[in-house]
Amino acid sequence: MRNFVLGAASILIVAVLIGGAYYFGLKQARQTGVFPPPALTPTVALTPTVEPTAPTAPTPEASKADDEKEILAALYKKNNWPQDLVVTVNLSFDDGTYARGTVASGGGGGYVYAKKVAGKWVIVADGNGAIYCAMLDPYPDFPSSLIGECYDEPSGKNITR
């Protein structure tokens, strides 16, 4: 019995040491900037060598991909996610002003609703549970076709928008 207790205690001590080393290693890596922020498209100034032509409209696929990247960056900022967290956004609706989609990570996923305000995507609601009516209060014009129902905490009822 004594050997069993010593063996279990030894395993517990080793596990605590490994966990502590991992925790402090991650903490140090974040403080020293080892984990870079999500990749954003850099802005580069180019000097044209020929006369510029009229700009062409981006393809819907290119625009959607750009919006997904911008919404992903807004999610990282809003939720203060660690930079080593791998997250993807897949938009099922994007009209350039309002967007709806899914968010996925290795451990699960959820929804995201966004609105473009002053040229930047703002997260209206995200998560994997109820959408609270209070989340929509700052965005009264958010289409009810995208979020048709929300949960009203004071009344404890779902509200049809």
C-alpha cells in the first residue's frame, strides 16, 4: 500500500510540474510576442507605371473571402482570443452590409452575425446559445430575416422580431 501511495504521489507531482511548465511557457510566449496576430492583408503603396483604368468590381467570392477575414479579425478582437487559437468563419449570407455565418474551432463552433458600420465589420452577436435581445438593441435595423427571434431576459421569453 505504501508503494502505491508513493507511486501515485510521484505521478501527481510530475503532472503538476509538466502542467506548470506548459502554462508558464504559453504565458511567456504571449508576452514576448511569439504568437503573431491573425494575418491581415497589408496595405502597400504602389506607384503606377501606366495610366490607371476604371476599377472592376470584385467577384462575389473574393468579396466574401475578404469579409470572412475581416469578421474573423473582429471576432479575435471582441473575444480577446489567444493568437494561437485556430478559428475559421464561413459566411452563409453576406450582402456587404449584413452577414451571417458559422464559426468553428478545433473544440466546437457557433454562430456569428455582423454588420458593417463606417466601413468596418462589427460583431452583433456570436456564440452557440441564445441570442439575447439586448445584443440587438444597438442595431435596431438588423434584418429580422437574419435573426428572427431573440431571448428577452427581463420577461424570460423568446421575442419574434
